[in-house]
Amino acid sequence: MNLTQVLTPDQHIGIFMTKRPMDILDQVLNRQPVIVSLKGGRELRGILQGYDIHMNLVLDKVEEEVNGQVTKVGTLIVRGDNVIYISPTLG
């Protein structure tokens, strides 16, 4: 008996990949800050309020650090074309 006969398709995928990228974003949605790296060297930190398959993001309580100075931006909508990566914060 092979694995495909015993497991459902979702279970079969879980053996090879523990989490999908969207699953990780769902876990931090409206909970903990994320760091978003953008083209042009900008980096934002804020609470992820929403996203879509194109990585368009809605961020709240956004802060940006420029030359050591932290600027509170508030709520932003970030176009997915500009996103390099999104990372949940550690704490």
C-alpha cells in the first residue's frame, strides 16, 4: 500500500511541506507585527490586517525607520509588486 492510497490529498501534501506561505500569514493576521521589505530598500513594521494572492497588503500601526528615526505612518495599503518579503516578528 502506498501513501496516496491511505492519505487524502491535503494530508499527503502535509507530509512534504509543513506550512504553506499563506498559512503562515493567516497565523499572524491581526495578531502580531510583521516586517515587510520593499523594493528601494524600505522596510515597514506593522500589523497585517489583510492580503490577497498578489501580495497586496493592508497594514495597520505601521512604523518605518529611516536613518535611525522611527516614523509612525498609521494604516497603509501596499501594492504587492513592491513587496520583496514579509516576515513575522519574533516577539
